[in-house]
Amino acid sequence: MRRARTPAPLLVPAALAVVFLVLPLAGLLIRTPWSQLGTLLTAPGVGQALRLSLVSATLATAVSVVLGVPLAWVLARSRARGRAVLRALVTVPLVLPPVVGGVALFLVLGRQGIVGSWLAETTGITIPFTTTAVVIAETFVAMPFLVISVEGALRAADVRYEDAAATLGADRWTTFRRVTLPLVAPGVAAGSVLCWARALGEFGATITFAGNFPGTTQTMPLAVYLALQRDPQAAIVLSLVLLVVSVATLLLLRDRWLGRGAAA
Amino acid sequence: MVAVLAVVALGAAGCGGGDDAAASTAGASGSGPSGTLTVFAAASLTDVFTDLGQQLEGDHDGLTVQFNFAGSSALATQLTQGAPADVFASANGTQMSVVTGTDLADGDPTVFTSNVLRIAVPAGNPAGVTGLADFARDELALAVCAPEVPCGAAGEDVFAAAGVTPRPDTQEEDVRAALTKVELGEVDAALVYATDVAAAGDRVEGISFPEAEGVVNDYPLCTLAAAPNPEAARAFVDLVLSEEGQQALEDAGFRAP
């Protein structure tokens, strides 16, 4: 892509946007109690919460890719009727307050829920207050980000490649695997990153549906929220840890994965 | 005349206590406090304070009472970060001292009511919970408040007093969240306040236990030094401390201070 000088009318709003987005982060950094950093970081539970956050966000992203990419294909390519309604329905979690999402998950998957009560009766498994519930809550909130991104990529992709593959005898599944998927890989990568970041920061649905217990369901955002109740300094340090780890992960991925995709 | 009385009441009483001088201003409709009154109050006060706020609005034309109900510690944090408010009512002394410690309170806080813990179970008590000891049963789904919030701190004290090691499935972020889980039937029991059980109606049953008497939670309130509407703040505090206000608190399951 040709690099251009930024048009003047874009410069001021762009600069304002940067200030607006970066200033709160700067505030966090300025107010971090650097001298207490060591003690606060080694406090019991911090590593545990961080590990749980990373694992559950990654699992939520994996589930979202497995289920969300096919859904995006249906939304972008299938000729099924009612796609507009379907699209509106699956993006509901984007506008739903996450706490409401958590209650809704209870009503379906809780032990008194429509599916959950049946599950508890037949198998004895109850989902709420488990790490599984964390992954479910995060997936519910984060998957739409991936679906929207991938759908956008599919719509922008040139269908003539797929037509060519079909003409050359590839069946529809092969075409999807060998042509469509590589074509939209950057979109899937970007969507996954968005999805992972959203899952990592998820608070409302998680604390509602999965509850809060150190080691099983207390992710970093929950730990930050509760630390804020007692010790705001500790909350700042915890936020910083989450921030550093997520930014580092995204940069690493960008080099290894997105970088290649974006260059393609 | 009314304004003068109110000013006198403010100067004399500060946050200190029920003063009958200001109470007399509350009677006169259409005069006295007006504008917007902002009250930051502990989540457990939601129902009583909402009613008292409507009553105050009815007594004074042109007065709007708005509430910020949340966990006391979250409110204390918001106040120390400069959130504008006229009255702060905390569910314990610790969070009040966060506010008084930073000189945000106008005078000394007044303890206006108190609350004890109670076990909340879903209607019909499906798990047959009888007392605190049931919180050690691993097979039950149990909720307590997180130790960071007042009801959780009080819970730790009663468990220590009872010699019970609780095995909760979740440590909720505030007492209403714990109660919600009982109402939804998702936990077999939760440790909440007596008032929460009273407010929940038919879906929740309360079980009292002897150890609760050892951990009585005092609720202090104060007007704030930077209150945008000190006159209305004073009127609200007086209403809470009045016989009427105290009766409303008692009806909701609170105890006299």
C-alpha cells in the first residue's frame, strides 16, 4: 500500500483520538505504586488469576473460531432466507449489557435453567461457578466480534477465486478449506485478536454466571474489581499486569502471525 | 425564616445527629430544599432509601432525589475520586472512615441503623440448610460475599466465631448479587443480611443463627463537606433519623442502632 501524507483535516481528530485513548493508560502508569510493585505482584492469587484469564480467554477464542467462522460463512455466502434477522440475532451479545447476558445464561444453563436442569438431572453436571462457565460467558460475549470481522472479510474477498476452484473440480468443502479460508485468513486473525481481547477483559457476564472464586472462576478483571474495593493501589497494579500481558501477547502475535497475514 | 432555620441546623448539627430544628423545615410543602439531592448509599439500603427519597420529594416541590446504590467500598472509592454527592450512607464503619479520613465528610458520621447476617435459602429450602455448619458441606452450591466487601468481612467473622470453615462456590461482589443467586435457585444457601431476606419476598426464606448476634454491622451516614445541595442533604439525614425513617428501616428488617 502506498504511504501518503495525512490530510490536514484528519490530523486534529486523529490526534484527539490518540489522546483520548492513551491518556487513561498514562494515568494508570503514573499512579502505579512502583515501590510496592514487588509485594503486590507476588501476592497470593495474582498468578492464579492471570493464568485463569489467559487460559479461559484462549479457550473462548478457540470455541469462537470453530463455531464462528462457519457462522460468518453462512451470513456472508449462504442464500438462506432470513440472514438479516440471523445477523441481528447473533450480534445481540454486542449490545446486551454483559450482566444481563450472565443472567440469560443462568436461565438457560443454570441448574434451574431450561437446558441446565435437564443436564443436572441426567448427568449430575452443573455448569455455574466452574471454569467451564467462565469460558461459556466469555465466548457468549466475545464470539460476535469474530463473526462480524470474518463476515466482513468474506464479503470483501473476491469470489472469482472460489468460482475458479469450483470450475477446476474442487468440491464446496475443498474450496472452502483450500481457497476461501486462506483468502480470509487475515480477517480470521484480526477477528480472533478482537475476540481474545474482549474475552480477556470480560467482567459482567463472568461474575454473574460463573461467580467469583479464586483459582476456579476469578479472572483478572474480577480480581481487579474486588481489589478496588479494599486496596485501589493493588487494583492499579493488577490492571497494569493485565495490560502488559495482553499488549505483549498481541505484539507477539502480530509479528508472527498477523504480520504475515497483513503482508499477503 | 425557613432558610435561616436550615442554616442554623446545618451549623449546629453538621453530621452529628438528629436535630429537631431542621425536622420542622421538612413539614412545609413547597419551601425549603429544592434542586437535586444526590445520595450515595450501600446496596442494602436500596428499598428503604428509595421510599424515603420519594417521601422527601413529595414534601418539597422542586426537589429531585437521585441515588447511587452500590457496595459501600465502591462508593467510598468514587467519593475519594471526587464524585459529587450530598449524603453518604455506608454499610460499615471501615468504608465510612475512608471518607472521613480524607476530610470529605461534614462533621462526624452518625450511626443510624444496624444489620445482622442471615442465611438465605430458596423457597422451600430444597437442600435442608439449618445453620452455619451447612456452609462446610461441599456438595451444596453456596454463595458468600467476597472478603473485600462488608458483608464478606462480617461473614468471615461469624464463620470464625462458629468455628466453621466455609466451602463456598462463589464469593459475590456484593450482597445483592449473592441474593440474586438464591432467588434464581442457583445456590442452596447464601450468607446475606437480614434486610436482604426481608426484601426478597416469597422466593427466599431466611434462617437466623446465634453467631450472627456477635457481628452486628453498624450503618453510619454523613453529609459531605463538598455537598452541592447541603440543605437537602440535611433534610434527608433528618428524615432518616426521624421516628418515621427509623420505623421504615425497622420494617425492612434493620435494627435500631
